Amino acid sequence: MKPDSSIKPELVEDLEGIKVLRGGGGERQWNGIQYKQGLSGKNCGAKALSINVACVPPGAIAYAHLHDGFEVMLYVVQGRVRHDFGEGLKYSVDNQAGDFIYIEPGVPHEVFNVGDEPLIAFVARSTADEWDKIVSYPSGYRPADQPDAQYSTEPAG
């Protein structure tokens, strides 16, 4: 797994087979999205899963990318989101609070907060390394000075 200084393993309580991260841990950023630390192989020893909570500000975009070899499931807690997806991002689907979303491995997609409030989603992945296998995909929205899907390994804020 790639090193990530925003992950604080010392915040995870090890309770003899159950591990707890109270309050979601600190915040960090990737590709225009703020995340709670959550749980992954980087802080609790998970072998095949990771979870966290994502927050996308109103009007923000998580630039086009795909998940190389892992599945993602989301539950929209608050707000409205549009995913442009598929080859050439030619398809589109809108979702809102209360909706579940499943993204197959390898499906290109770009995420837009189309609401007036922060988009908050619970995110579960079938990989313990979180963002290590995310691959950028061409986007008409990504700034020229940001050619790849980026994540910060520094805490947000």
C-alpha cells in the first residue's frame, strides 16, 4: 500500500478482534472530495475492504476516473449527485439522499454535486488500499494543471 500520512492508525482502538475508529477520524482529501479517515488496511489491518464518508461541496466535481479491479458501493446520506459514466462518459444518472449506488470495476465515471448543499455519502470498497488503484480518465472538466486524479496525503483543512 502507498504511504498516506493522513491515516492515523493510533486513533483506531483494537478491542481483541473488533476495531473502532470513533468520530470517523480526521479529514483528508482526494480529487475534490473530502473524506473522513474511515477504516482500511492502512489503519486497521483490513485485507479486502475499506469504508469512509465522503463530502463533496456544492458545485464541486470529482474528476473522471475508474476503479482498477475493485467494486464500490455508496449510500447517499445527503444531497444530490450526478454520475457521468461509461466509455466517453456518454451516460448520466442522478441520485439523491436515500439512494444506493454500485459501481463495477473499470467503469469510467465523473462525479458532480448538483445540489445546493454538501453531498455526503457512505463509501464502501472491495479493496483495503482505498485510492491506490484509482486511475484517471479523460475529462473535459479537469484543469490542465491537474492531469491525473489527485489525492492529498495531508489532512484536510
